[in-house]
Amino acid sequence: MKKKGKILTSILASIMFVSVLAGCANSGNNASSSASPSDETSKSPSASASAPAESSSTGLDTSKKVELQFYMLGDAPKDLPAIQAEINKMAEAELNATVQFNFTSWTDWDQKYKLLLSSGQPVDLIFTADWTQYQSYAKSGAFLPLDELLPAAAPKLQQFVPQDMWEAVKIDGKIYTVPATYKEYVNNGFVYREDLREKYNLPVPKDIASFEQYLDGIKKNEPNIQPLSLNSDVKTNFMDVFREINDDTIGGPLPYGIGIKYGKPAEVYSYWGSDEQKKDLETIQRWQQKGYFPKNVLNVKDTLQDPITSGKAAAILGDNPNRYNDTMIKMLSTHPEWKLGYTPYAETRGFATPVHPIHNGFAIPQSSKNPERALAFYEKLVTDKRYNQLTEYGIEGKNYTVEDGYYKMVGDSTSNGFPREGMQGWAWRNPEYMLFDKSYDGVKEIFDRLDAVAKPDLFTGFVEDYSTYQPERAALEQVEKQYFYPLYAGLVKNIDEGIKTAMDKANNAGLEKVQNSYKEQWAAYTASKGIK
Amino acid sequence: MATKRTLLKEIITNRILFIMLLPTIAFFLINSYVPMVGVYYAFTKFDFKRSLFNSEFVGLQNFEFLWKSGILTKLTLNTLGYNLAFIIIGNVLAIVTAILLSELRIKWFKKLTQSIMFLPYFISFVILSVIVYNVFSYENGFLNTLLKSLSIEPVDVYNTPWAWVILIVLFYIWKNLGYSMIIYLAAITGISDEYYEAAKIDGANIFQRTWYITVPMLKPTFVVLLLFALGSIMKGQFDLFYQLIGNNGVLYNATDILDTYVYRSLKVTFDIGMASSAGLYQSLFGFVLVVTVNYIIRKVNEDYALF
Amino acid sequence: MKIKDEKYTGLFHSIAYTVILLATIACLFPFILVISASFTQNDSIVKDGFHLIPKVFSLEGYRLVFRFPEHILNAYGVTVLTTVVGTLLGLLFITMAGYVLQRKDFQYRNAFSFFIYFTTLFGGGLVPWYIMMTKYLNLMDTYTVLIFPGLMTPFLIILMKNFIRSAVPDEIIESAKIDGANDFKIYYRIVLQLSMPGIATVGLFLALAYWNDWFLSSLFINKQDMYQLQFYLYNVINTIQFITQMGAGTGVSLGGDIPTESTKMAMAIIATGPIVFLYPFVQRYFVKGLTIGAVKG
């Protein structure tokens, strides 16, 4: 028996070894071929760059037919195949290229986004935004720099995007994404039930104090309505918004309890543990104790808007003009007698910041096999009206019609195979070709008001390099969820003690190191951009 | 008992058996063993421009986020505790229900209840979390509405960590009972009637027959389930915890497991190295445990051992 | 003596019926809530929560799921295809492997068992596997990728091995060998016949895994007409979660397309439906005495 055991182990060992060898052999392949995309990309642009060098007049070598892989987040609209066929007809004739529009769907989109960029799979164009971590990906080399490609492959696009926007998206001095030029605002504003406000003669919410009076009035007069709509993301949907209106934050979301005020952008302080935080948390606790939002808010999974449209709740602390407009339309469709009011924070803060150019864009990943053609195609998508309107609104007559200059959907969103911006075409919007639904006038009107007080976004251009404090960052994430979230939800009875515990934990997790490093990086950023 | 042979000779004698096993070997080579090179990610700094083996070797740096958090022990214990509860309670209940079910005489009842017990398996944890919230929410959940109508103080379940220790185990079993019960039910079906007949003649009553025949006959099945569960004792059930607990930090002390921690830590940054290191930690833990337990089982009864 | 035995049996049965009945109710209750919610108007769910009987009856949940009926039907088709093909192929491989691994005269059975089991312990993670599937096997947007990775799991193989070991006595194999049957014939003529409960169980588990799978579609399928049912539905639910998590600052807005609570519940029902009918079919094999007779006859 023993002998057999020995033999078994040796066989086992040999099998393992073989498999490891096989693994290594394969990984050898793996290594060399996953090295190859970057090799290829470094070769192919130069190779193809040398080709147009011979025929420099054209600027772009289209002799070889290629298929471009285009990746966008979210779900594909139902009529995509028809749109894609139309686009390909034109693209084949004009660029000798066809394009495959791929969509990640919203399921695990962040994970798939990472996989697409790290697996070396050929991807030619991919969406970027501040919330897809454009800055970190660009910094760690996931995208190709476009500075030299642009004049060769997409001179028109280079002209089309204003120079200051190109400057703004630069990471370490290089352009990695083509920013969208459409100007919009995603600053927050109070959303409240205007009809109820009038009925009970409550103040118009303008700041936290008046908003609290409004909530209080609702609680007293409408005991069955929950005054404030809130869900488990108490940081993003509550604390960050609260600080935006109450503490003059520069933008955000600011991580690790960092505080920076728009009025004093050069000064970085720790919001966690500050008197400012204590005051904020006291207000929130009061709201919780008075029952303005559910006690178990940390487990609520509704959207913020659903309770408003169904009449369950009477206010959202902050939402952007676009979403407010959507909520209102949805609410009015079932309750035409209600009214929904909106006060942009700009009215109190005195300014609004249009979205940073990083907010919407398209980049060319390292693994792209045809970066030049990809860029040339993207140029068409943005600057050519046929391409642009087709991919933003679908086929005219079938998906939409234009009436008095307004976009009008054929049928409704449940029957139409390509609703407005059905491909999530936020990034290649071209202000000149944009069509708006009549209902969008409300948003435009708000935007006009905000235009009058517009100031630049000072925050989004900042690129945080967290490679030196990655473990601490993970630990702090945990501390925030475990010890600060209950405070954000107003659940901790003794705030002083709660903050103290949380701060102890945060300090143990390395808060100081992280905040100091962030401070240094921020100082370097403000100095380089001349922000004072 | 077969005599010792060399591998080559064995292949020739049992060539048909080898051929029959070939698809399985190929499958695991392609699907599992070759991608295993990725373990190396755990020791490198991920770089978009360089391939795996050209990436910078950073030693154990990727593991830092696990122990620097200061809660690795706690997470490990939580994970172990929950999984042990799942394994023990889950298996005991599955065996009990399988035995009871196999003895039922009314056919339609037997079939219907069996099917119904399988239903929870289809309810995803996303859906379950919505139901659970509806039952336990403080202001207008099922439970508190009931308590209020009986003039009893409402309870705040979502602020009571210990309650979730019980609830999580309960929901896990609720969801998986039907599944593991079937395994035992199939095993019981396979037990030859001759044993029972013989026992009856010896005067054993139904309780004795169950205890002395059925239960021992289920041991090999139990061992398989046990060893598989032990191997992944540091992993798994992410969805259960993530959906039911989510952002509720109040409950983390009692309910946070390794998987949820890793998920949260890496949600914002994509660090393949860190993800791999966490996976490796889980694997090593399970590996040591399984090899040990398998060794003990082999000592007791060689037939039951997995390998 | 006899009377005493009957008394015990009676007691045992009353325990059995009570326990099973209670367990059944516990399993059924939440399911009824889901069914009820799927027929409730969404606003009513948001405002009043779940009830055993819908407060405001509505079919809007189902209407939304079926707004593009061809999508659902298509997804059903893909799921049925992958489930059937995958289960049959998987069963073939798994029963063969299980049979070989339990043969006492197969000398390396423990080594191979370990070879298989080992893969549950260590894995290279998502990235290398993803690269393997997309780059080397080139399986993006193919039906193969929906079937291949799920063909076998170590658990099912070992389970099958155990089922076969307990269902097929060594003597039968030995005598068949003496009769001159080769190894494959023994497997085909005897082992398969004798281990029907095991095959039914493993087959059911395989089918369930294929039916419930959404992950493969999510990772490897870009073409919408190749989505599996569960992914199609799961994705709709995820879209809600996604929107809940996106702060206003991202500017992401999906307008009127946001699916509702009642839709979620309707989907849970739709996804469950057909597979529930599979189980009674499998149950037929959980009857004692069936197996021996099959071979003797």
C-alpha cells in the first residue's frame, strides 16, 4: 500500500509537471503573443505611417480593408444591425473599413471594461469618462497617445475640437481621448414636489436649512409620504451631494475624507474628523431621527427617482437637470395633477461648472490593430452629419421624424427599436447636428441659466496616482463603508464617539499617509495648472 | 487487486478506459490548467504594455492589502464560520429531508413537495434581497406591521448584527436544500432493498433501519460533498452576502467575508495582481485543509477518500 | 413484535409528513410573493411593498418583458439549445469519466481524480481564462463558448463516480469481462443502465447550470440575438442596479427605459417556468428497484 502511495505521488508529480510545462509552453506563447499587440501597435503605426509618408497627400493609407471593433457601454438598441449596415456602406466606400459596434451591457460593465483593455483583445475604439477611470487607465498605459495620429488621420476632428479641450484631457502631457464638445451640466439641484410645497406653504428649498423646513412640512402634513428619497449609496447619493451644497466642495467625489473647497482650491484639509463634518452629520442624524428617510436606508435598493414618480417620497436632495427632467416627465405621465420643482445649487452657490472634457470621450486602446483608420472613422462619426445623426437618432422616418426642428420619436420607447441616443452616443454628440425632443426645452432653459454663472471645473483634470498606497486605499474603503456609512445614514447615536471610532480605524488603516500623498499630488496639479 | 504496472503498460492494457477519459483530461487542461499560469499575476505589477512574464516582479506586495487592513483574521474566521455552518447544517438537513421524503407513501404528495422544495433554487439573491427587505424593513416591513398589530415594540433587524448570522445561514439553506437533498435522494434510491428486508426479518424497526442502514450508506456521498465544500471554504456565496448586506456597514463585523471585502477593495481599481493574490490565499487555505482532511479520511477508510 | 413495528412506522410517517409539509410551505411562501408581485402595478410595489395578493393588479411587468417578444423567444431558443446540447455532451463525458475513475483495475484512478479535483482548488483567475477563450480558442460570439466551459465540473464527475460505484457491483463488471465484453461495451450496456438515478441527478444539475448561466453570455457574447435567457433578464435587472449606483455627477441617464420592480419579478417567473417542468421528469428515476430490474430484463 505504501509503495503504491509513493508511485501515486510520483505519477501525480509528473502529471503536474507535464501540465505545468504545458502551461509554461503555452504561457510562453501567451507572453510573446500578448506582447505582440503592443509590438504590432508600435510597429503598425510606423509601418502604416511610412506608407502615407510616400503618398503624404492623402494622409491616410486605406489600401487594406479593415474591420474596426468599436466598444460602447450599455446595451445595444434593437435596430442596431440596420444602423450598422448603413454605416458600413458609407465607411466601406469612404474609408475602406467596416465597423462592428459592440456593447458591454450594463451587467458587470466595469469588469468587462477592464478585461477588454487588459486581455489584449483587439479593440479599436472605446468609450472613456471620468467615471470609467479614464485618468488612471491613461496613466497606466491602456490607451494609445493620439497627438501624432490626429493630424495624420483625423485633421478635421483635430480642428473641430477646441484647443483648450485637447489641453484639458491631456494626461502627463499626452492626449489619450477625443473629448465630446457638447456643453452640458451635471451639477445637482433640489428636486421637490412643487404642488405639495404650495399646498402647505413651505419655503422653496435653496439650501440645507430651507430644504429641512420643506422636509419637515411634508412630514407634518403628509404622514404617509416619506419626505426624502434615498438609497443605500449614502456616500454618492447623499453625503457627496450634501457637501456639494453645504460645504462648497470643489467637485468630486473626493476620496478618503479629503476636503477641498472651490473657493480655496489650493487648500487640502481632512473633512473626516473636522468640525464641518460633525455639523453635517448632526443635521443628517436629525433628519434620520425625525423620520425623513427610512431607518434601514443602507439596504434600500430603489432608484432615487422611482419613489418620486410613484408618490412615495417627496424630494431628492440633489439631481442633475437632465435626470430631473426625466423624472418629471415620467411622473406627469401617471399623475398629471402633480408638479415637480427644481432649484439648481447654482442659485445658492453662485456658480455652476460645465462638464469637464474628460467627462465623455473615445480612446484607442493599446491593442488596436488599426489606430489610424479607427481615428479616421471616429472623425466621420463626429463631423459627418450622415454618420452622426444615424448613430445618434437612428433612421429618419423609421425611428424618428423632425418637426419644427424638434426630434420626434416614432412610437414610444417600448416599441421603437432605436430611441434617441440609443447607442449611448454621449461622446460623439456634435452640437451642430443635435436634435432635441420638445420635452428637453426644460433642461435647455436650466442650462441657459447655468451658462450665465458658469465657472470651470477645477477638479476633474486631476489624475490621482495611487500606486504607492494601494493597500491603504483598500483598507480605507473598508473603513468608510463599515464605520462612516452608518454615520452618513444618521444611525449612530453618539456622533462624537462614532467619529472617534471611525477616525481611529482610518488612522490605523493609514489615513495620514494616503491624505499626505494626495495633498502632494494635488499641490503639484494646482501648481502646474495655475489654480489658486 | 491489480498488480503494479508501468504507465505505458497500463495505457496499453486499459487503452479503452484511457480513451474514455481523454475528453475529460483535455477539457481540464484547456479550461483549467493552462490558464493557471495566471497565478503568477499575484506576484507582478500589472502593466498594459507588457505581457505577464515581462511584468515587474513585486514579490508579496500584492498581498499587502489583505493583511494591512488588519481584519484578515476576522474575515478568515467569518468566512470559515459561515461555511462550516453551511456545510454542517446544510448537509444534516438535506440528509434528514431526503430520508423522510424517501419514506413518504402518498405518491403525489411526495412528488409535489419535492418539486416545491426545489423552487427557491431559482430565486436569485437579487430577488431574495428585495423580499427580505420587504419583510424586515423597520417602518413598514411585514414583520413590524405584524408586531404593531399585536401591540409589540417593532424590531430593527437591519441594525442587529447577530440576527444576520442566523438569517444568512437560514437563507442559504432555504435556497440550497432542494439541490443537495436530491443528491442524497438519488443515493438512497441506489441502496439495495435486500438490506432492508434482512433488517426487517431481524426485527429492526423503521428508526433502527434508517439509522443502521440508510445513514451509513450515505457516508460516501457526504464525504464527497464535504471535501468539495472544504476546498472552497474560503470562497463562495458572494452574492448571498453582497445582496443581503450590501452597504450596511453596521452589520459588517458579523457578516463580512473575504469575498465581499476583496470585491469592495478592488471595485474602484482594477488590479489584477491584487485580485489574483486574494484568490491564491483562498486556494492555499482550501488546499491545505482538503489535503489534511483527505489524509485523515484515507486513514479511516480508503474507499471514501477523494484521491 | 409486528404491532410494535407498525407503531414505530406510524410515528415515523407522521414526523415525515409534518416536517416535509412545513419545509414545503417555507419554500413556497416567498415564491408566491414573487408571483403576486409580478402581477402588481409597479407604483403599488414601490409604495406598499409586497403582498400575497396584489393590491393593484397589473400586467405591466410582463408587458415590459415582452415588449420585444422576438428577443425573449430568441433568448429562450438559445438557452434551450445550449442546455440540451451541453447537458447531453456533458453527460456523455461525465459518465465515461466517472466509470473509468471507479474501475478498481484502473491503476491511476486516484491520480486522475486528483488531477480533476485540483482544478477546484486553484485557478488562474478571470483574465488568463478570458484570454484563453477569446484569443487562443477564438470563441467570442460563438455557441461553443456558451457550451464548452460548462461541460464538466469536478464535482459532478466525482459525484458520478460515486453513484456508479454504489450502483454497479464489481462482480457484474468482472463477469461481463469474463464474458468477453470490452470496457466500452460494459459502460454502454451495463453501467449506463444501472446508474439511471445518478445520471438523472447529474443531468439535472448540468441542465440547471446551463439554464441558469448568464456569466458566459455576459463575457463572450456581443450579438444580442445570441444572448441566453438568463442573461437577457439578468441584464435588465442589472441596469436598474447600475442606475442606482451612478451618481448624478456621471450624467448617465437612460430615460424612460428603466425597468421596474414588477418587471424584475415577472422576469424571475419567466426564467423559472420551463425548467420547473423538467424536474418531475427526472423524478421518475428516483424510484427504488427500477434499476436492477432494467438490467435483469
